[in-house]
Amino acid sequence: MEERKNERPRGEKSERPERSKFSRRNDGRRSHRGARKANPKIEGLVRRIKKELNDSIEPIIIPELNAFERKLIHRQFDNDPNVVTKTYRLAEEEFELRVYPVGNLKRFAKTKAEEAVEKRETIVLPPMSNYERFVIHDYLKTFDTVKTNSIGEEEDRHIEIEPEMFGRGLRKIMKKIKLF
């Protein structure tokens, strides 16, 4: 048998340097080889969304994005507790992305709850979507001084914030000792 030159024992690696899945960019930072370059359309949309959501309680509705673009926008806001993104199916192949300013909704609900307690009267909020009402109900259930109800039908469904005369804790105690 003929012996081969350059044969190495089993299990030994070649002398070729190993390639990392990370590579150096021009600016010296490391980036993943599979990482995509920034999409100018998405960057512009994200800037516009952040600007419009600054003081608004209304969601921003973005139609006609493909699945990848929707995913990129979801990723942009994943770690922001003040913003929630949701995708809704309108038709077979038609979707819309909604960006909800959850932080602004909570602040709005808190000021209206404080106003209801201060004035001792029911405060009516403007009509809202299911998700917006859910956020407000969920946030205000931690307040013992107010009670929330959803009133109305379909597009006219809204929340009424009522001040609690005794608060939830005192009402539970009164039921236990059967005062009222």
C-alpha cells in the first residue's frame, strides 16, 4: 500500500483557522453573518410611530405590510412596556398591524380615576377597542377607590369609571359581618 503524505491521525483538526459565525464590520463592531441590514422603510415607520404615540391614547393602524415587515416592527417594540403591537387578520390574505400606547392609556386611566374620586361622580371615557378597554379595566382593578364598567354596543362601547363609596376592601368586610 502506498502511504499518503500529509495524512493526520484521526480526531485531529486541520491547521486551517476556524471561522466564527460572527464577522467584523467596517466600524470594528462584531455582527452576526446572518444579520440583515437595516430596512429604511421600517426605520421610517418606527420613527413615525414613536413620534405619533408620544402623547396619544389612540392606536396607530398600519395596513399593507408583508409578514416580514410586521415581524420587524413587532421586534422593535418587544422590550418596550409602554407599547404593545398586535396583528389582526381582516380577510384571507389581508392583515393590519396596530400599535397600542399602553403606557399612555394607563396614565390617562389613572388621571380619570383620580378625577372620578375627587369629583365623586362617574366619568365616561371615549369609545375604545376591546384591547384598550381590557388594558384600562386591568390597570384600574388595582385601585380600591374606583369601579369600572363597559357600557354600550359595538363601536360605541366605552368605559365608565365610578368612585367606590367604601372601597373594595371595606365592602368585603361589610359582607362578612352583614352590615348592609
